[in-house]
Amino acid sequence: MVLRCRRLLPITLMLVVVTCSLGGEATDEALYMPLRMTCPAEGGNFSTGSMYQASVDGLANILSTNAATNDGFLNISFGDPRDEAFGIIWCFVDSSWADYKKCLDKAPSYVSTACPNGGTGALLYKECVLRYSDESFASMKSDELDHWFVEYVDHMGGINKTRWKMMSQLITEAAKSPQRFAIANGSEGLTGVHGLLQCRRDLTPDECTKCLSSKVQYLLDNYPNNSAANNRGRSCFAKYHPC
């Protein structure tokens, strides 16, 4: 079998510590069950015992064992060209390394349960995202799978102006960053806003910009009176809340 493994230069995952909590996103009981998952019909099915199943199984094993040593990101393919499986796993940077590691360990083992005999699949957790396919999707933005969380308050006028400006700046910073990540605190008077944006590290700057712009626009357009929100997708992540 041929193993093709794309590795980026190691970086130290930034552990984002904030004093404001976005409670209620996931319970301990549901920690390792996906928030969302999808097994698209267009991915087709494979037969039990087929070479493609062997490729998917091998891919899941490598994703689980190697992603942690590559700073929570791995984009690989596994198998012979005719039965090759492509996979990616990456961590959201707003949790502890211990939670990242558990997600990296658990998510690949859930592939066969989530999408039995599925040619493609995607699992979205609070801490990480895993996707696999029988076709290459490297550096291609695809965010049909997402999960969002919001909190509401009244009288949001003081926060909205700061939030719009800050998130727009962060989109540009994240897209230009080699890590595809940006974080900032904006302030206006006594109002502070914490923002965090992240893309998959293999996305191009243009793809990252489009993905983040879509996430931020959706939240701000559909939840104008929310004080806190995050939108996690298979290709990018947007989060903000007051501090």
C-alpha cells in the first residue's frame, strides 16, 4: 500500500484561555458523540471486506495516532490509487490540549459507526473535526456541516459596532496567518468583545476568507441581539462573546 502524508511544519497549538464562559455547548455525557455528522449519498457505498474499506480503516488508524504529534492537524491519503481514501482531522483552538487529544483519539474510531460502508463522511465535535472521502478535498472549502451556539441579551447596540469591526479585521488576519488563526479583544467604552477565528490550515488565504466571512455574516445577520455565539464547521470556526 502507498501512504501519502501531507504534514505542515510543526507549531505549538495555542491554548486559548478566556475568562468569559460559553456554557451549554456540550455536556460531559455527549463529549465524544459528534455534535453533527453527515454521510453524503454522493459518496457512494463500499462493500464489507473491500479494498476501500481497508483503506478507510488504515486511514482512521493513522489519523488517530499521528495527528497529536502534528499539533492537532493531519491531512493524508491511504491506500492504492484505485482504492485510495483521503482524510483530514484538525482541532479547534478554544479547548485544552487534553480535550484535543481525547477527540483525536476517539473521533477516528467512530467512523465505522457513524457511516457504515459510507464512501465519505464527516464528524463535527466540539474539539475537532474529521472528514474522509474517496476523492481528494485538500484545500477545498466545504462547510455544509456546521453547528452553532448563541446567547441573547437586550440592548446590543453598544456591542454590535465593536463586534462588526473586530470580526472583519480578524478575518483578514486569520487568512494571512500561516496557522489560519486570529484572536483579539475589541473595546468601546466599558464594552469589551472577545473574538476568535480559525480555518483549516491547508486552506488558501482566499478560501479561508470566504469561509470565515460566511460564518461571521450568518451569525451577525441571523442573531443580531445575541451577546455570544460560535459557529463550528468542517472548514472554519467563528466565535465571539463579551468580556
